[in-house]
Amino acid sequence: MHVGEGATSRRRLSKPDRHAQLLEVARRFIREEGTDELTLGRLAERAGVTKPLVYDHFGDRAGILAELYREFEARQRETLDVALREAAPSLPAVAGIVAGAYIDCCLVEGRELADVVAALAGSATLSQVRQEAEAAYLARCRTALEPFCGPIDAAGLHALIGAGDALARNALAGRISPERARGVLTRVITALAVDGEPGTTETRP
């Protein structure tokens, strides 16, 4: 057991605090040993709690991974919200804020997020979680960008996610710099906004 984890687990925690503690232990576990080694039993052992307690919080291994993904997406939305409060009222400024927040959040999570996504690939759980998270994130992007460019269609917004993920992976791998990733994504977002099709009938995310 790692230093500090046992002491925390022995204290009586509220259910929300215990949930947060278990997720933090799961993040460290994945960072050190990878997702393949993560099980309810090993998480319980690392956290110094019983396996039924972990089961009560997450249900199964996929539940742990899905919660980690939801937590990342919540932090990403919060980071974007905070950054947008300081943005200058122009399309280039807001596009830069959106791009920077996306890339920076992915870099902070590092390979742990990629491991979580890979572990859930093809599962109904991840599909639902990603759809919900992306819809919430893109709604914020739409609200931030449309005052400067008019309506943006759904396809353009989803292209932001694809480009952002690809650039973040390349930055994590050291193939491009974070600054380059932010700059390219800013140009992508600006182009998507400028090319938005007013009056589109596509379903909004």
C-alpha cells in the first residue's frame, strides 16, 4: 500500500469523499501499472478498503473507467468556462481560448486518459459516456463562438473534437510541440466557425 492511502482509507469518509478518494487511487494505479492491471480487487487493496465497497461505488471495472472519463470531461468543461471569462470579445481570441483549453487538458491528463479510452474502446459504456460528455462540451463551444460567426453546424463542431484529439496525441508523443498543437487547433476552429452554414437543419449536439 502506498504511503498516505492507508491512512485516508482508515478515516471515516462520506460517500462523495470516498468516491473521490477511490478515483484518485485509480488514477495513480493506472499511471503506475496501466489499465490492464486494474480490477476492483486491486483497487480495493491499494485503497485499503473492502472489495464490496468498491463494487458499491462503481459496479464493475468498466464503471471505474467510465467515472474516470466523466471526471476528465468535467474538468475540461470547467477549464474552458474559467478561460472564457477572461477572453477578449473576438472570434480569434475565443477560438484560441477553446483550442488552448482543449489541448492543455489533454496534456495534463497525459497517457492515463488515452489508456482509459483504449480500455473502454468498443464498449456501450464508453459510447454513451463520450456522447454525453462531447454534447455538453460542444454546447459550450457553440455558445462561445456563435456570437462572432453565426450558426455553426454539428459536423463542424464534431470536427473540433477529432482535430483536438489528434493534435493532443501528437503533442503527447513529442511529435509536435504543445504550442504548435494549440496554434493549429485555433486555425481549425476559426475555419470551422467562418465556414459555418447558417440555417442548417442538422441536429445540434
